[in-house]
Amino acid sequence: MAEVSRTAPRLSWLLLAGGGLLALAMGTLVCWWTWRPAALGVDDPRITFDTPYMNVRPGVAYVGDEACANCHAAIAEVYSKHSMGRSMEKILATDFGERYTPDASNPFTIGPLRYLVEKNSSRVLHVETVAAGSQPRPRAVEEMHFAVGSGGRARSYLFLREGGYVFQSPITWYPQLKRWDLSPGYEDNNAHFDRPVVAECLFCHANQVVPVAGVLNRYEMPLFRGESIGCERCHGPGGLHVERQIKQDGIDVTIVNPKHLSPVLRDAVCEQCHLEGERRVLRRNRQQFDFRPGLPLHAFMSVFVKTKDQPADMRFVGHVEQLHSSKCFQASAGRMSCTTCHDPHRLAPAAERARAYRQKCLECHASKPCSVPLEQRQAQSAEDSCVQCHMPEGKSEVQHAAVTDHRLLRKPDLVQLARPPAQVRGKVKPLEHYHQEHLDARDPGIGRDYAIALSESIEFEGILALQPADPARREIGQVLLQLVGPAVKRDPEDLELRDAQAIALWAADRLPEAASVYQEILQKAPNRELTLMRAARLAYTRGQLAEAIQLWQQAIKVNPHRWGLHLSLATARGDLDDYHGAMEAAEAALRLHPLSTAARKIMVTNALKTGDVGRAQREFDLLMALDPPDKPTLQSWFQRCLDALRR
């Protein structure tokens, strides 16, 4: 099998922002695919890639773990206890040590909110309510259906809503502390029961799902084609292999065995989940689950990471980046991989790990052992653990969890592995393609992917929320337009790219043009949820209330379970003096999120505007039961409104 050249020139994009000025430095795209001269932005690599492995082709069927276990029972049994083999399961399938008593922080309180987990023999309920107050309080209650995670660092929970929509609970079990707390990320942005579980998340936490096109978190039922990560995610579809085996040069080519792959293709098997980067962008015409082991990951998705000139931040999801930056990996000339130390089938018991990892280290370092005296080493680690010293644990971006530093430093700096600091206003992170040395310089699709990644960063970092006159916002928009423009000319039917174009126009304060692009996208894909949401927000920003209302109504038809969509619709209807319509939309929002003070305020305001004092008083009492932070101000405002109505 052809090997990948590691001597190709580097591809680098740097987006630099500082002092209110934004400069774009475009590196020359001078890279090469040694195995395939044709640009992969057009062809399906499952068909065109030059490989002896027959099961990479798209027509080969998946058969499921049971078919694999018929011949590989011993491996299947061991793997079922591996963290990957326990990545997703039905909520009541097994016990991971969750406790439901007060000593396990059940319930627990975060600010004004109280969280509780209730379990009986048939179901598990997650409850969110207000912590303070003596009067009856609204409660949000959802029945959980699936548990995510092997239970090592965190175990989170998913629930289904009618129609195949998947959401995450705000409540997570942290086994290291044996307590309940907010789910990762909720401490900074509490989505309550409204965090949609997108296909990119399930790609790494579940074996396989079939997303409904255009909808963020809707899937064909039954939801999972195998719940936990299965055999075929690392070996490829097994349809041919279970029928017959065909050997070439002593290797069975009906099924991929990663140990026979070239380093880049071998690493891609792990990287499909463990290389997250800053942004992952699906290549043109690729779907989330198109990747097959034995093929290059970068033919299916572009993974963008921080540029090498930025200070390293050891993120929880950065193990691949850390390992590849280590001297051990770089000196191995491709021999070292994740599976050098980690058995992909068997998870070593905790009592064995220090010895096992030490033995792995000594396979290379026996002739030049550790320079620290044994007595000193054992004073730090009774097991004389190499990992404890050279791969120290620190804080991760997952609360209550520690992460191991995979840089394999000779002299560890004991850096705190914290989440990156908040971005400076008006700045965007520089990004570069992780697989840049393996790309085809003639492939225009890479520039397309970078433009999409940059547009996502602009939206995520809140650039669109800056004032239109902000020079940083306009300059960022102009830079993105320089990237998007040529790509759109090449392929005006690329809807992901057109979305990026609209964001660029928006950031550049060319709002009518951005709205026109959204209209063109929706003419071709009227149920594209993310575009509908963006277009509605833009229309509202421009004061086009009737248009915003129409777009939010369409978005609600596509995904009726997002309370924020109903809230936005209620706000726009109220602004248009449709008071009854505003209350109707706010009621829909409250059915999904009973603790929403914003929706309850809309109910109070519009009831007052219709002169329905009794309804306004009832809604205001419910609002006060939510213990809003501006309670005294609201009480004073409501009393003034009542006095005005009674005069």
C-alpha cells in the first residue's frame, strides 16, 4: 500500500487580528497527495481511492457486532467492557455507580436553580426547578432514554422528543467525585433541556445514526444502528468479510486491520473521533458517517487547529495534537500511534496501568533509563510510574475531570490543562489545517472548508453581535468575503458555503445582500434549520418583523421542540402589536422550558397590553415564583402598569 510523503511543503493560513486591524496571510498551497493525483474535492474517495481493501467501497454493508462476535467471541467479550464498547446505551441497561441520595448531591443547586434525578424500576427523570421560594414553582421534567460515556470521567444523558429529535440533559454524573452536577459546558451557558445533540456529537459517542437532512438534531428511527462504538467503526463494514475472506500478500482484504495500514491511514482510524480541533468541516458532498477505516480522514473532513505559533493550551480533546507534537512520536518515523500504548480492545484494570505503561516506555528507553534515582522516583510514585511524572494530569475543559498530558515531556512543566481564555473582543483565532502536509495543492475545496470554518468562528465568537460600525467586525467580514467569493463562483450550489457567504456579508454590514443569499439558500432547501434561524435573526435585526415571523414559523415547523424559536417568535409578534399571537408563542416556549423568565415576561407584558389584568397578575405571580434576579425592579414596574390601567 502506498505510503504518504512526510516531506511535502506546509500549508498555512493565518488570520491575525490586533490593534483594530485584521490581516490575512495566505500560505502557498504547495502540498501533495503522493498516492492520488486527482483532487479529492470532486470524487468519492470510497470509490476512487487506490487501496486493496474491498470493504471501503460504499456498497459494502454493515453487519453489526453480533456478526463479528460469531467468530471473534473472546475479543467481543473483552471489548464490551472497554470504554468505547460502553460509549452509549439505554438508560437502564447497566449500573455505572450513580447514586440518587443527598450525599451524592442529589439534589444540587446552581444559582437560583435546583436539579434532581429520580429513578425507579422503569424510568429515570431529570428535574429542573427553582431553588428558593415557598409558593408553587414551575418544574421542567424530562424522562431520560440514553446514557453517554463509559462512566470514567463523566456520564451524561440524552432524551428523545417526538419525531426523532435528540437533546441532552443539563445533569451529569461525575464518577470520580461520585456526585451529580451540571453537564460539561453548562456552567458557562446553561441550555437547560434545549441543547440539541447534533450528528457530529453522535459520530463519536454512538456507533451509527442516520440524520434527517437539514435538521440539527433529528434522526431516522430507530435511532441507533448499534449504540456503543462497534467493531466496524475501526475495521470498516463487515458485509464481505462474513461471507468470505480474500487474501493478498497474506492480508485479508475484505476487512481493514489498522495495523497493516500506512501511518496516516492507521492514525485516521483514531482521529475520526479523537482529533476534534477547533473546527471540523465536512468536505463537499460528504456525510458525517461516510468515512471508512482504510481511507484518509482528510478526504472526508477538514480539521482546523490553532496555528503552531500560538501558546499551546492543553485541551481535554487535544490528545492527538499533543501526542503528534511529542519527541517520542516524531522520532518514531510513523511507528508510534495511539495503539502503541492503548489496547483498542481491552481496557487495562486500574491496578495494572502503571506497570503496563512503564513497560511500553521501556521498550524504547531501556538502554537510556530515567536519570532520576529510583528512591526519588518511588517517593513520588510507589509504582515507579512513568506516566505520573511525564504525563501529569491537570484540569480539563470538562468540569470535575482531569486529563492526561500526551506531550510526553522529558521535564514536565506541570501546566494547568485549562480551557482557553475568552477571546478578546473583535478577534478571531488563527487556524490551520491539521493534515496540511498531505493535501493536494490543486484542490480548491480546502479553501472552501477554511472559509466555512472561519465563518463558524465568527458566529461562535459573537462577532455578529458587535455594532455594525465596529471596525474589527467589518474587517473580519471583508477578509472572509475574500475567501468565500472565489469559492462561491466555482460552486454556487454549495449551500454550506453560501451560508458562510451570508455570514461574511452580515459581518461586513452588507445586510440586504446577506438576506438575499439566505433567500437563495432557502429556495433550494426550505427546511434547512440553521439557515432559517440565521435568516430570521437577520430579518429581525433589519426591522423586517413580518419576514422574521415567517422565517421563525418555518423553523418551528422544522424543529418544533426548540423553545428559543418560540420565544423569538413571541418577541417579534409582540413588537408587531400582535399581543395574543405573542402570548400564544410564549406559551409554546413555556411548555418546553417552564422556567424561562423571558417567556414569562412576554406573557405578563402582552396580557397588560390587552387589558387582561387578571391574566397579567397570574402570570406575574408565576414570574415571581421563578425568583428572577431583577425581582424588585419587576415588582415596581408591574405596579406602575397596574396603576396606569386602573386610572
